[in-house]
Amino acid sequence: MENFIIPLAIIFIYMNILFIIAVVKKNNSIVDIGWGLGFVITSILTLINKNINLFLLLPTVLIFLWGSRLSYHIFKRNFGKEEDYRYQNMRKSFGKYFYLKSYFYIFMFQGLMMSIILMPTVVYNYSNIDSLTLNNIVGLFIWIFGYFFEVVGDYQLKKHISKKENKGKLMTSGLWKYTRHPNYFGESTMWWGIFIITINSKIGIFGIISPLLITFLLVYVSGVPLLEKKYQDNKEFIEYKKVTSKFIPWFVKKGR
């Protein structure tokens, strides 16, 4: 029971702190900055008072590399800017119940998602893992592959946006030539890698809910759909969409 109560309590407290900061700052974009960091904090705290070794640390180290980089990346991107357009739209649609709906629909919902996605890692951290196994090695290589896509995809997009001549133009080269969302694909792939690393814990194959959930959220809920809706009337995007894979990297279709 401790395996679930402690991380749930950590996430609940953490998301409430984020909510208070968002209310004070009048900016719900803080939840995007806090997303990755929440995984880092929770995974580290579940290792306290454990007999730690390098093999047990593996998924937490990977989550630290992913989560801290992601939070810093979003912090730099959002610093000094107004609230993200998604949350501005929510302010309008939520009306007089804005704070109540924000609390449950944004902060508590993301806390719930975080709890489910982290479940395999939490169970792994409470296990007696003391040796390297084949699934650890395979999972690590899959995670590295995903990390490459997220980091390089973000870097290429940042360089593209920084050039004045690219203002108003889509990023369609580099990794973005093979998938319209290399960073989202990378994030999904990393969680598949962590699932494989942690598959020899008590939760076993049932931990597959973690990568399935994050992939579903990215492809059908909060990632790809929102971004593509933003560009749905953009002529350049319409052409880009015809020849470039939506999520999984693939060769450019004929016609480009």
C-alpha cells in the first residue's frame, strides 16, 4: 500500500503548490513548466530510505534527465511571455468557475496522469533490483533513441524560430521532415523505454498502461491535436501534412 500512498501524496501536494503559484501569477502555463519536474521529484523521493544501487537508480536517472531538461526548456520558452493561448481560451470558456475548473481539469487531472505514468517506476523503486538484465539494456537504448528525437527536435525548432527570415514559416527540415512532431514522438518513445526497463518489477507487464497512456495523451488529447488545430487553416501546413508522417517517423511521401 505504501507503494502508492506516498507517491500519490507527493504528487497531490506538488500539484496544489503549482496551482497556488498559478493563481498568484495569474498564469496557468506554470503547469507546463512543472510537468517534467513533478516526475523528477516524485521518483527521487520514492527512493528515500531504500538500498540504492546503480541498477535501481536507472529509471529515476533517466526521468531526471528528461524531466529537468523539459521543465527548463519550457521555462526558457515561456519566460516573460503571457499565458499560453490554450489556457487563455480556458479562462474564457470556464467563466465564473474558472478557478474551480482549473483546479480539477488542469492541475488535478495532470496529477492523476502523472501518477499513472509513473506507476511502473515507483513500483520498480520499491523493488529489490540489484543486477542488470537484458530488458534494462534494451529499454535504455529505446529511451536514448526517444531522448535524441525530443532534444534534437526541440533544438532544431528553436534554431528555426530564432532566424528572422523564418518568421511565419513552418519547420519542415531535419527530424521534422520525417515526422510532424519529433519531440512528442521522442517523449512517447522514452516512456516505452522506461516501461521495458521496469518490466521485471512486481507490476510486470501491467506497467504497459504507462506508455500507452502517455502516447494516447500526446497523439489524441493534449499534444498533436491542439497544435495541429492551431495550424489547420495554414496553407503551408496543409501541404506539409500531405507528405509528412503525423507521429511515427517515416520517409517523405511522393510529391515533396
